Amino acid sequence: MLNRRTLFQASTTIGGAVAALFGARKAHAALPTAADVEPRGTDRRLERLPTLEAESREDFLTRFRTWVNSDVRRAAAARGDKIMREKGLDPRGDMTYEEAVSHLEHDHIVGLSGRAWISAQQIMWKNLQDEFYNNADAYLAEMEAADNRGPGKLELNPDMEIPLYCKHEIHMQPGGYVGDPLGGYVYHYGTNNFWEGRNSQDEMDTQLAKAVPVPKDGKIQRILHMGCSSGQLTLRLKELYPAAEVWGVDVGGPMVRYAHMRGVDLGVEANFRQALAEDTGFPDGHFDIVTSFLLFHEVSSEGAEAIINEGYRLLRPGGVFYSRDQNDWSKLPNSSAFQLYQRYWINRWNHEVWQREHRANDYPKLLEQAGFMVSSPRQGRSARSQASLMGTKPA
């Protein structure tokens, strides 16, 4: 019998710290241990948070984030431009991250924009983690009950060796993607906050699924979603292509475990596997489509190259590799000093450890080196400046 309080934690130092924290807490048995935990029912596809109090706090934090991302950020950007002009410098002149920081780091308005965003992020994680851990036994039992149920399969590998670059607490999420047994719950509701309430019904993932290009011959038998996290896009791909075999892989066991449980709840026959995107364990030429969303800016440059090579290996001739990620694949031209400063604190304080490497990578070149024919890598830009990257394996 698996000890659900220590599952997935032995292979990471972060996990050990989370285990110690959890062991020191008393889980309040406020909710019954049951196969499906829905203390306040569902809002269509989304299960409500356990308490109205937690939901109210998240609603406030979401609106606060929206304000910081709009009014506060615009004021800080204008302030940054003014500071640079007062120094006789072009706000959008060629400069390094460090130079931008040296010019702006002591200004109170510029500093407020970062501090308010970071504080909201920290409070959001604490609110969610406290709420789910207060009822930890019920939620861990909910995942246990779904582990061997269908539709869809779950393949866990709790003894896998997790690379160091995967152990960071990205986005300041306590325990990261690999170290917190309830990380899937916390991550899913955290991203609802991050997307400012625009994805509570998987609306964005619906559009992302529809945007994934199909092979020219129209054959779609198998689809792989790399870095699937809580599985929203994976589930939507299966719903869009019900006849296809759809898999989501992620290094985080807690992530794929939660994703599978949610698939069971929704009755969607998607499959999930705990595996590295660069070492999935599937056979050569197995998939028609390999896709990802916001994966590459969370991995090292070496990891990104290995993932692209793995995608090429996994695709059959004529298969399509498609990725959406932050901004353009090269450094954006005419970045302001404030934008560079903002990227610095996101890298430093939001634990976006690999973001600067990501911006320096030439992804179309990496695809070409792997053997892909690259198609329109700069199309598919959204309002949030996501860029698409597409490669086809030669037939």
C-alpha cells in the first residue's frame, strides 16, 4: 500500500522539505474521504474551491492581479520612460538587463509594480495550498481512487531520476511541479488566477487545441502533449479528436496524477504518463502530432534541444511538431528599459530560471538541426505575445 503522504517526494530535495512541512501540519478532517471530493459542487467544468472564504480570497487576488497588470504596470512603464529621458537616455535604446536595472531599481513606482505582483503571487499560493492541505487526506484519497480507473490510463514513475533543472519552484509555487503531492490542485487553481479568470472553463485550452495544425495528409491517430502539467490542453485535444489516442507527459507525478483524476471526473479518455519531455519512452514514429504550450521557457537550453530532438524521433514521416510559448523566439526589438527591468525581476523573483536562456535560443534553427522543415515560425501570435513554432518531419 502506497503511503500517500510521502508519494513522489523521495527523489527530490524540494519534496523532502515539503514532506517535513506536511508532517508538521495537522490535516483538518473537514471533508469526508470519498472517491470524488466536491464539497461545494462544480461550476460546469471547474470544481469549486472547498470553501466560500477561499473562493472569495482568490476572486480578490485575481482582480488585484488584473489591476497590477494593467493600471499599475502602465504607470510604472511611463515612469521608467520618464526616468530614462531625464538621464538623457533613449528609453528603448540598446542596453542590457543589468543596465536597465541600475537605472530603475530605486524608483518607488517602478518598484511597486514588481512588489505588488510578487506579493499577490505569494499570497495566492499560500491561500490555495493552505486550503487543500487543510483537507489533504480527502484530496489524496480522491487521486488514489482514480489512479486505476478509466477512461484513460495513468502511468507513474515515482522512482525516476529528475534532472536538477526540473526541481526549481517555478512561479514561486511551493514544492514546484515535482515536490508537492497536491501540486496539481494548487497549480490548476493558481493558473486560473494567473489567466485573470479567462480560463476557468478551459476556454484558452479550447482555442489552443483548435490552433494545433494537423498533418497535410489529415491522418491523426496519436497526439502527444509535452509538459502537460494539470492536463487541460491534453483533455481538450482528446475532446477535439475523440478517435485519436492522446497522451500527456510531464515530469511532475503530482501533475499527471491530478490531470488523470480530472479526466476521470470529466469522462475524457486521455492518457497521462510521468516522464521527461526529452525521454518519453514512446517508440519511434509513434505520433502524428507532438505539441506543447509554455514549455520551452521553463527548461534549460540543453533541455530544449533534447526535447526538440525527441519530438522528431517520436513523429512519423509527415508528422507535425507545434509549440506555443512566450514572446518571439528571438529578443524583441526596441524593448524599453522598464520591460527589461520587468523581465529581470520575473527571472529573479518569480523563479523563471531559464527565461533569459529561452529568449536567446534560436528555435527555428534548432528545429532545422533536428531535421524538421520549419513552417511560419512567427505566426500565431496572440494578444499575450505568444509565438508559435511549427516543424514538419519530412515524408
